[in-house]
Amino acid sequence: MQFEYTRRRSVRSPVTDAPTFRVGRLAASGQAETDVSHLIDRSYNYHSPRELHWHLADRLGLAPGAVSLRETVAAA
């Protein structure tokens, strides 16, 4: 499954002192783009796109290799 997400800036991690991000919008790509933001907790501070990738795979019960994730720029 192909997903696209927009990033919202968040806080620095108190554990790693690295920047984190929250997902602004999550969409399933295909013939018609579908907003699936409700599938995740958008208040969670992700440390990396890889963490979001694994979270999606786990949430959907898919093998990580079956999930494709791409960041898009939010429309202004």
C-alpha cells in the first residue's frame, strides 16, 4: 500500500534531543487519494519517517515491505 503524509513540526525529544514531527495528513494513494488520517494518533511525535512506516505496517497488520511511504509538501 502506498501512503503519502504531510509533516507538522513538533517538539524536540526529551530523550534523544532530536527534532520530532507530527503527521498533518495521511493519505492512501491509488486511483483516488483517500484521507486515512484517522488510522493513526496525529498527536504522536514521530522521530523519523521510518518509525511512521513501521507504525502503519503494524496498525494495518501488513508486512513492512508491503507499505510504501512518501512525504509530500502541504499546500499553502
